[in-house]
Amino acid sequence: MYKSDVDAVNGLAAHFQQLKKEIGKVIIGQDDVVEKVLIAIFCNGHSLLVGVPGLAKTLLVKTISDALHLSFKRIQFTPDLMPSDITGTEILDENRQFKFIKGPLFANIILADEINRTPPKTQSALLEAMQERNVTVAGKLYEIEKPFFVLATQNPIEQEGTYSLPEAQLDRFMFNIILDYPAFADELMVVKNTTASLLPTINKVLDAEQIIYYQNLVRKIPIADNVLEYAVKLAAKSRPNAATATDKVNNYVSWGAGPRASQFLVLGAKCHAAVNGKFSPDIEDVKAVAEPILRHRIVRNYKAEAEGISIEKIIESLK
């Protein structure tokens, strides 16, 4: 595709800006959210999106899938949803042979809407697919077409009747992205655009083959030893009673980030550097992706909650 890796990194940076421009036609004022979701895709990771209803989470994912020329499926998670409802099931065909009918999981981009509304059994079916990139039905393994990216949403309000994701399952998500209310000027533009008759056209920027190429490219980007050590130490410092733990961590954290956080910090820093036109990440690139990577991997204790010490404050103290 490119003559050299240098050209490829420049191509990734150019395509990234092009993607942001196309998505920005529809999604207004959420630049940081769009950037993080795209970085997760190029790192072959998944994202958890937390925000109140009506902030265009579904529209964001649909717009990204259009710009990336990928298949898109939305699954509304409910308390009565069964694993077979998302993975698919076997039926008897006219020849009395079992035939597998694929569920909505078989798409490139999955919007798992309100993942915490469904029982653990169904959550586990999704999380197996996220981790293994395949599903098991009636003892048979079915591969999911690549690239495969899950964007799961959680509503921070109305927690009655929900099933919280355990920490081990949250760890499968690369990013935990907080979606906030838009600024007044942005909301004005959103209302103006969505109540008019003209709908913007989203141009295709990349296809599946190019995305897989860029995912492999991100892994090939070199990283200096001191930056690698910084990323690993950053995750290690979040673990209470560890040799590198800070006083704030020992006082306010009951559980810290594991080795998967270190891996994602390095991958995220590599991608963040590449999309900003750099050929190797520095410590600033690690810091840029630290918050969404560590946010769901650090568990506060009761003392932190009582004193109003947020996860973000704890992460900031680690940098």
C-alpha cells in the first residue's frame, strides 16, 4: 500500500484528519470523544461510552461505520435478552439438517446499547466475542469478520434493575470514554442542523482492508525504552501497597490497574503519536491516553467516595 513505514504513518495521520472532518459533519462538539473512539479502532480495541440519553451515541457509531465503510449492527440490551439472541442459533432446515443463523454480533462495528441492562450470561457472550473474535454455538466455533469493534454504552443514571459489569470484564475495554453535555454554541449548531431538511452526506474514507493494515502498522511503531518504562510504571503506581504506589493510591484505592492497562497505554500512545504526525511516541502521548485507559481499571475505596476524591484526580496524581 505504501513504499515505506514512514509514508504509511503519514497516510494514517492524513486519513485520521479526513475521518474527523467527515464525522464532524454530523457529530458536533465531541472532538475528543471521536478521537478516542478512532484511536481504539486503530489499536484493535473496544470502547465503553458512558453518558446520559440523547447525546448522539448511536449516531456517532453509525457515522463512524459509514465513514469507515464497515457493516454496523445495534443491539439494545434488555433484561430478557438471551446469549443466542446476539450470537445466533442453530435451526433445522428443510432437509432436517442443522443450519446456523448468525446473530447481530456478526458485523464489523457493534453498538452494545446499555450493556449493563442485560444479565451476566448475555454480557459474557458479548465479552467472549470481544476477546476471542469468535463465538461458540452448540460446540462449534464461528469466526467474526475482521475488523471487529464493540462500542458499549452505559447510562450513568437510572441504575435500578441493572447488572454492573465486573472489573474483570471491564478490563476487556481499551477505553472508558465519558460523553458530556455539549457546550451552548455546539448544542445550538446541533439543533439547527437536526431540525432542518438537509442531511449531510458522509464520504467513505477507509475500508476494512486499510483499517487492518493500519492496525498492524500501529504495532510496528517503535517506542523508546524510557517511554515504555513510563507507561508500565504509570499502571504499576495505581496498585495499592506496591513498591511504586503513591500515598494517594494507598489511601484511596482498593484495586489498581493490571498488565493489560500497560499494554493499552503503549498501544494507545503509539497510535496517538502516529495520528499526530510523529513516528515514535513520547511521554506526552502516554499521558494523553492515560485517563480513558485507567478510569475503569482503578477501583476507589469507601474513603475516597466519602471524601469526594474522583478517579480522575487519582489518575492525575499518577502522571
